[in-house]
Amino acid sequence: MSDLVTQDMEKAEVLNDFFVSVFTGKSLSHTAQVAKGMDWENAEPPTVGEDQVREYLRNLKVHKSMGPDEVHPQVLRELVDEVARLLSIIFEKA
């Protein structure tokens, strides 16, 4: 496998581990669980829709501490309509 494909697989696994750890059973969707061991060269990339991002942001626990991005969950929750589209584009490009 090429280094680029390996790096993409590693990114997908990191994103998968993160999102699986933060989604609750109520908001867990099929796109949050990236299957391990897939034929990545022939598989369609997972999609993250704007509605999924919006739902996740609306369900953020605002009493939790900031993550590595240093953005407080309350800020993201209050700006959900402004950032949901942008974040879904970023996730699609990653």
C-alpha cells in the first residue's frame, strides 16, 4: 500500500475512534462507525452530513472542558447554525 493510503487509513481510524467515543447511543449513526478491515482502496469515503454535525453540536455537554481545539462546548452549541455547514465541509475534505 502506498504511504498516502496508509496515512488516510490512519486518519480515518483516529476520526472513527474520536467520534465513536463522543457519540451517545442516542445519536450514534452508521457514519460514526467506520468499519475496520475494509477494502479502503475500493470503498466510498464515509460522509458526514450537515444535519449530523448540527445534531451532535446541539447535544454537546456544555459543562465539559474544552478539547484540544480549545473551543468551549458552550460556544459550539450556541453557534450551531453558523458552524454546522463549515464543519461538515471540513469533515468531507479530511
